[in-house]
Amino acid sequence: MSGVEHSSYYDRKLRQSPALIRARRPYLVKNTLVGLGITAFALGVYAYTIRAVGQDDFDDVQVPASPQPSIQQRTPGKDQQSSQIQAQVQALAKK
């Protein structure tokens, strides 16, 4: 079987039975109103956030005149690093 045993609320094609429709009828309006309320709240928060962020003009952010070097350009090469490490080890060995 498909893992779902026979239910009195669904037929063999998994369509709602009249009993399920009758059982859900009292909650239809309430569930619709709650769903609309949650959707309205989420859209309101989204609109407020977009509006609040859109008002910022970023005048307080300083933009550098020239681009900063990338991390790869700022770090010394592996050869330089290894020679620096060796020099440090030798300096420590002398102490």
C-alpha cells in the first residue's frame, strides 16, 4: 500500500469526502481570517522594513578614494612567510 490506511474522510483517489467537508465547514471562515491576518502582518513588516531602509542616505559612511588592496595582495608570499618564520626560530634559538 501507499503507507496511508483507509480513512473515512478521503476516498480511494484521495479526494475529500462530504464528511470531511462538513467537518471543516465551521472552521473555514476563522481559518481564512487568521491566514489573512498573518499575511497582512508579514506584508506590513516587509513594507515597513523596506521603507525604513530606503530612508537611509548613507552620508555617514566614508568611501575611500582608492580601492583597498585585496587580502592576497596584503599578505606576504609563502617564501617570505617561511623566511620570516625561520628568522624568528633562529632568534628564539639564540636566546
